[in-house]
Amino acid sequence: MLEATLVMLAIGGVCGLVLSIASKIFYVYEDPRIAEVEGFLAGANCGGCGYAGCSAAAAAVVAGKAPPSICMVAGLESAIKVAEIMGLDPGSAEPMKSVNECLGGVRADDKYFYNGAPACAALAALWGGRRVCTIGCLGLGDCIRACRFDAIEMGPEGYPVVDEARCVGCGVCEKVCPKNIITVRTMSQRLLHFNEEDDALAPCRQTCPAEIDIPKYIGQIREGDYEGAVHTIRERNPLLLTCGRVCPHPCEDYCRRGIVDEPVSINQLKRFVADYEMNSGKRLPIPCAPETDKKVAVVGGGPAGLSCAYFLRRLGHRVTIFDAMPELGGIARYGIPEYRLPARVLDWEIQGILDLGIEARCNNKLGRDFTIASLRREGFDAIFLGIGAWSDYRLRVEGEDLDGCWQGIKFLSKVAAGEKVKVGPRAAVIGGGNSAIDCVRTLVRLGVREVYLVYRRTRKEMPANEVEIEAAEHEGIKFIFLAAPVRVIGDENGRVTHLEYQKMELGEPDASGRRRPVPIEGSETLLEVETVITAIGQRPDVSFVEKDPDLAKLKVTRWNTIDNDPETLQTSIAYIFTAGDAATGASLVVDAIGGGRRAARSIHQYLNGEPVKGSPKSLRKRHIPESLFDDVPGVVRSKRTPMPELPVEQRLDSMVEVDLVISEKDALYESGRCLSCCRLCYNRETEQQENQGAGQDGSSEDAGRELEEATA
Amino acid sequence: MTDLIVLAISCILINNILLAQYLGNCPFLGTSKKMETAVGMAMAVVFVLVLAGVITWIVDTFILKRWDLEYLRTIAFILVIASLVQFVEMFLKKSIPALYAGLGIFLPLITTNCAVMGVCLINIKEEYNFIQALVASFAYAAGFGLALILFAGVRERILLARVPRPLQDTSIGLITAGILSLVFFAFKGMV
């Protein structure tokens, strides 16, 4: 007995000694953070993350190969703690969710008959899959078999559907998908994604400057999921009430139904769900990433600034908006008249954005109340300039400073601010853009009985939206086409009495493709008016640049816009970013919103110390050639829902909103007209019934055949 | 020499540690889902088994047998093998980081592996001499690796097949292992 004890002691002792010596000799420095990180992982060694055990996962996190949110068992709290240890932006510690972008499934045609192993990996090896679509889902469900949490199942249309409640974001499905169509992303990553060449994008989605997932939200409206539709729009556009009213919807020009039929009324559907939320009496919660300690100053509270602030806030940064005007909204408030976008609607929308935790300092003008240097001193890590284009172009004719002469934006903003504006009984507006139309329609509502619109080309060349021109015609505006103002004539008191213009005729096309107006000699005509408003375009007011010696390096283009990199929107000063009218010149609200998000991505990269860059595959409103069709077979022609409008007699003399929202019934009908397009696929209407039956039979036959193959 | 070759063949094929003696079934099922993992595990087993076989033979012959303490064999072997694996892990980490990166995560798994323990005990039971123990340890390990890699190959193919739902994953794995085991029975009587 004694012997045995001694021998075992001796063996144990030798082993212990050898190991302790070995641990000294073979000591390898190991990052102490690995042990710390491992402490916050679940310790279950489940392997769900794809690494062999928790210590391997911890090592991968410390090595930067895995995100802090790797552990799917421990959840969000552990992810935040791990991110803290790693000194990472906790923004990246958000939960990951799997998303399948492809709605294609069996909708695309087959290139060849496939009878091999029922696995996407095998099918992808044969010419990238049997479907004609090069990027879409192969539909054999590798992701479904790979998912360890039963979170993916095959939908009735033959493509995998992710159950978000079950998905833990482990990323296995993304790894097995040979087409990269199923992706696992955090909310921030989704917010920061811009259209790329090989994304599953419908033509409308490629066209939208804000890159809203249009087919998805229309699909959600069709299913009655209005809240889901609002969320889908908000992933790309925080100003849906505004855009739903004023957007000239370039997306509808590319609507695939529009090739053979009237396009889907996309914007009215957006307005329908946006109004649905506002009228429901509650605000849908908007999730934000965990707080970071980075501060961003957004200069300018217009569409671009609001969009940039909104996305930065959702990414977890602390944002302060500075605006020169007494209230936020920029050109959307002071440039777009009340009858198109009521202030109460805009207030509600902006309040929702500020409620995310954004501070707003109004009546603060750059160059007057603060400078870039003072912002830097206050501790702002990056600055966004969304100062818009508020400086009207001048006519450069004699008498344009007489009493009774106005400039477009100044006039509109005075009216919008509720100030008394003195106008005569007759007025002329010079210009053919949306601002000019806004001016004439506002004048009508101010009680001016004779309103002229003077434009030097013809109606066809007018850059204003067609619906706006029509509305102006209904409201009794008198259009004087092919007329160029020569001078404004005043009386002895310096008050306007006449506008003198010269008649024009159209000559050769100019650089913009429009025919250049040529004056007709001796055709000068006098028009009796008491008010003249020039609305011939605006440019940014960049006078603050010259006054500020710190901004000597900030480049300004010859159109007075702030120069930036078109992909990243970074200016020549690394911490300053710009978008919206300040960068593009006067443009659409939706352009500014898209720009604001793009700038938010670059600012996010800049704040995290990453290189500021976009994707080399970035589309930036270019179209994917294969997605544009000449003909769309399988469409049954159907009527587009007309825009409900206030009758003309009720419109005049009041600023009441003219365009009304469509009814729920119309919204459901209109959403049913959407073909649910993707890059190549769309739902065919004529053969739908027969095809559905045949498709199901075919697929079960296929499955039987494949099973036989597999067992043979 | 011929004896040693015969011994090696019988250890690899006829008395295959996994498919004929049914030892070490947990790594057999656990690490055979992917070929990459299976190869890593096979290498680690070869490495550890050869060392463990030799060391335990020395411990048994020069310590336990000398003081007639054969009844302490199991506990002594566990102690020795566990320390050995720890030692090897430390050694590799410092000296051959590349090999550690390949085998590292599998080494701790083998600490408590019944195949390793089993081979060490078989070496003693069959009263092999040192050379025979060395060859047998290596051959058993090679047999382990052979079976594991074969099995991993089969399982990768199974992934592409349509398996009825109740039989998926481990279930079909065990059935496959059974068939594989039957196949190895064909080697019985070869030597």
C-alpha cells in the first residue's frame, strides 16, 4: 500500500514538475484579452459560431477575424462587453440577421435541364446555376440544411424564407450559399449598403436616388403589413411623408409595367403608408445601434442634413443639427409651399427624427454664429455640410431691384414663415422650373387675380414636373412661352409697373439637348404687372468659405457648389462631408436624402478610423443593362389609380393641401399592379393561374426524380 | 521484420481501433463532418498515440512491473497521458507554431480519448516489446486516421443526398459507421 502511494505520488510529482518547467520554457505570450473575451462567451463549446469551441472563438475575436457578436448563445449584452474589451465600436455589436434578397425562386427561366445532386453547391458548379439570372437563388436549399436553428424554410414560391425570430445570425447560411444571395448583416451594415452591380435590384430600385427597396414595401402593402412597409422605407428614407408628397418619382419612369402599361403609382403608395402611420396616432419605434462616443455636427437641417443626422443617429453616433432658420426642414419647409407639403406634416416627420436623440440648434448660421473651427473646439469629430442652395440666380436686367421685384426662394420662404408679403393684383413669374410653378401657385393663393408665367422656351422644355404644370393650368395661370425678360419698368416712386420681354423662337439644340431660344428682333412687348418674381434657379451660398481662413483648403466648384468625391462625398478637408443641393446644385429632395445617407456611411467609416471608401461595384443610379427590357410579356393592362385632388374652387385663396391620399382599397389595388420585379424576374399575370398549377406539379416531379437520383 | 509488417497490417485493417474494436467513437462522429477537421484530428491522433504508446510502455515496464503495481496501470496511464498531451501542446505552441495551428484545437480533445488509452493497454496486454509497441501504436493511429478520413468522405457525400428527416445527421452517421464496420470485417482472417 505504501509502495503504491509513493509510486503514484512520484509519477504525479514528476508529471507536475515536468509540466511546470515546460510551462516556463515553452511560455508563449498570449493576448490577455483572449481570456477576458472568453469570459463573456457562453462557455457552451457549442460550435454554433463556426469555431471549434469558445476559446477558439475568443482567439478569433481578438485576432479581428470574428465580430464581437460572434456568440449566438450569450446574446447582445455579451457582444457589447466583448466590444468594450476590444475597444471596438459597439455599433458592430448589434445582432446579426439573415436576409434573402432574392424573390426569384422558380420565376426565372432555366438555361438547361438539371438532374444532378439536389444541392446548390453542385448546381452552382455547372455554369453558375441553371437559372438565366446570374445572381439569383438556386432554390435547392443548401442554406436550409446548413441552418442549425431551423430558421430557414423553403417558401411556397421556391426560395428560402428566413424566420427572423429564430435566426441568431451565425452566418452559416451565408457561408454555404454559392451565390451570395443570402446575407447575414447587422442593421448598421444594412443601413450602410448601397446598390451594387451584382445585387438583386428591380429597375425602380436602381433608379430611386434614395435606393428604397420598392418591390419589398409594395409587397408588404399588398399583404396589409403597412407597418412593415414603413420600416422598409425608413431603412433608406427618413422623410417618407415629405417624399410621398413632393417626390417627382423618377422610379415610376423605370417601372417595368410602364413599358407596356401605365406604371405603378409607387409614390402614392409611399404616401399612403406614411400617412397611415401619421394618422394611426402612434410612432413606430425606430431601432438604433448602441451608443458610441463620437460627435457629429450637421450643418443645415434640410432634407440632406436630416437624412444624414438620422442615419448617423441610427448608427449610434451623437448628432447635433445647426440651422440658420428658426425651424428645421430647410427647403422642404421654406421652399415647398404649404399647399404641397403642410407644415404640420413636416413638423410631425421632423419630430420623429429628433426623437431618436438628435439635438437641434436653430437660428444658428455658419459664418455668423459659429465657424468650423468653433465646432472642432466643441469636440465634433466630423462635420456634415448640408447648407442647400439658397442663393437665387439673378436675371441681370435693368430694374430688377425695383420695389415689387422678388427672388423665388426669398419670396417662398417669406410666405412659408408666415410673414406678410405685399403683392399687387397682377404678377409675373420668370422661370420654368418647380420653384417658378411654386411661386405662381402661391401667388394665386395670395389672392393675385392675374398671374403670368414667363418662360423663354416652350411648355415641352419646362423642367418642372408635368403634374405641377397641369395643376397650375387648372388654377388659371397664364403661360407666356418663348419670352425673355429685357427689363423691369417702374414708376417715379420706384414701384414696378411693367415687365418688358422679347419674343423668342427655337433654334439649334444646345448642350442640354433642348433647342436654344433665339430672340426675335423688334418683338419687345410690355406686360402690365405690379409684382415680378424671378425663379430661374438657385445655387449654394458659400460666402462663409472666404470669410473663414480655416477653410482655405475647402474646394468650391465654378457652380458655387462644394466640391466632393462623388462616391464618398468627402470634401477636400477630410473631416468635412457634404451632400444635397450644396454639393449638387438645386436638385430633388430624394437626391438629398440619398446623399445624406451616403455621407453618413463615409462619416461612419471616418469616425471608426477605417479608410473612407465606397464599393468599386457601386451603381450610383446607373442601371444594370440586363434588367432593362424592351418588352414585358405577360402583363394584363390595368388602370393606374388617379391622384385624388381638391377641386380647384376650394384650392384658390387658401393654402390647404391640394393632393390627397388614396384610399386603402385603392392602395391594395395599386399594390396588386406591382409585378414584384427583381433583376430579371417578375410575376407574369396572364399565365399566372396555369403556371402556378403546372409549376407545383413540375417541382414535385422534379423532387421525385432528384430523390431517385440520390438514392440510386 | 515480416512480423512487424504483419503486426502493422493487422492493427490498421483487421483490428482497426474504430471499426473493429469500437474505441474512440466520440471523435469518430464528432470530427467527421468535414474532411478538413477529420484530417486534422487524424494527424493529432497519430502524433499523440505514438508518444503515449511509447511512454506508457516505458512507465509500465520500468516502474509498474518492477514494483508489482500492475493494478495501478489505468490510473497511472491516465495521469501520464494527460500530462503528456498538455506537454506536447505547450511544446508545439512554442516550437512549431504551424503544426500547433493545425493540430492545436484537437490536442485537448484527445486527452480523454478512449482510443489512446485503449491502445496503450492493448500494448501491455499483448506483451509487445518496445519496437512492437512503437509499431503497434503507430499502426493503430494510422488505422484510426484511415477510418476517420474514409468516414468523413462518406459523410460529405451524404450531405448532398436526400436523407429522410428522422434519419438525418448523427443518425445516418451511425448507420454509415455500421456499414463501414461490416466492410472492415472482410479483413478478418487475412493474417
